[in-house]
Amino acid sequence: DIQMTQSPSSLSASVGDTVTITCRASQTIETYLNWYQQEPGKAPKLLIYAASSLQDGVPSRFSGSGSETDFTLTIASLQSEDFATYYCQQSYSTPFTFGPGTRVDIK
Amino acid sequence: EVQLLESGGGLVQPGGSLRLSCAASGFAFSSSAMGWVRQAPGKGLEWISSVNTRGETKHYADSVKGRFTISRDNSKNTLYLQMNSLRAEDTASYYCAKDSIFGMDLWGRGTTVTVSS
């Protein structure tokens, strides 16, 4: 099975900051990498698919990059509604494993 | 409205069984692969199963293989998860989602399963 790791596990930031979250796969997954946002008590929401494609309706301040084993989610000009937990997920091969998550808190 | 609505969660004793349902509406269910993801209290997301459009190809996480069965009824626009031999560690919120290699782009609100005596 492909293992996914994320760093950091949590971070504190202020509104207006730019935030970067890293995700690493234990083997190459090409660009079969997705990013999700989950607010407390809510279902996850797809933000980015295929490493860098923005899901319909997601603000353009979210962007993704990377390929093979190393990926990045960047949130530019952080807004109050962006304080949440972010998960990466590989969809290269089953089981479609998730990373452990990165919690973004208000500083 | 495009939505997924899970049901069937509840309290069950260890070793017991439960069947979750996920009713789909507003999109072409029969043309969509589907999956289940769970989240234990205070923990991260765990992908547990997926099924292709016709219900012929199924995949499972090792943690549920042999105990859980995914299925679908395209005539009813409904996805199922039969859970047998339940354990305390299966306690979680269970989400159904429209699945593909390009991510899970539609999620239900989830249903809670508690395994306890």
C-alpha cells in the first residue's frame, strides 16, 4: 500500500498569510494526488485534484503543485473560512490512502 | 439538488452487523464510481472501500477486508455498506462519496456508527 505523509501536522497563521502544506507519497503516484478541506463537524470538500487542478467553485487562492512523490498545497492570502484541516489523498492505486492531515489554526 | 444522504448508523455490540445506505440524487449515479470513507472520533480520514459503476469491481482497505461488503443498486440510486463482525475500532462517522481517480468530489454528511457493549 502507498503511505502518505503530511507536514506540518499543524500550523498557526493569520488572515492574509500565505500557507504551504507538503504531502509526500511512499512511491511515485504520478499526479494522482487530491487535496481536501474539512471544517469541524462537516464532510470533507475536494479542493484540488490531479495535483494542480482546481475543483469547480474553489477560490483561486488555493493552488497545488508537484508530481511523483512530492506535492504542495498553497493557500494565498488566508481567509477566516480557511481555518480547517487539510488532507491529501492518492488515487493512483487502491487503497486510496489519505495523509494524516494538517490543521490550520488562527494565530 | 445534487446530494448524497447516508443512513443506517447506530449503536451495535461488538461482533454485530449493520448495513449503511447512501441515497444519491441530482446526478448520474449509475455512471459514477462510489466509495466509503470513515473517520474515527478525533482522527483523520480513512478510505475503506470503492465500487465501479456496474458494481462488478470492488476494493477494500485491509482493515475491513473480509468483514465489510460494498454494493450498489443503480435502479434505486443507492450505495450500501454491509458491515459484519464489527469491532470497537470500527466506531466512526461513515461518509459515502462519488469516487474517481480525480478525487471524491461529492460527499454525504455522514452517519455515525458506534460499536460498544
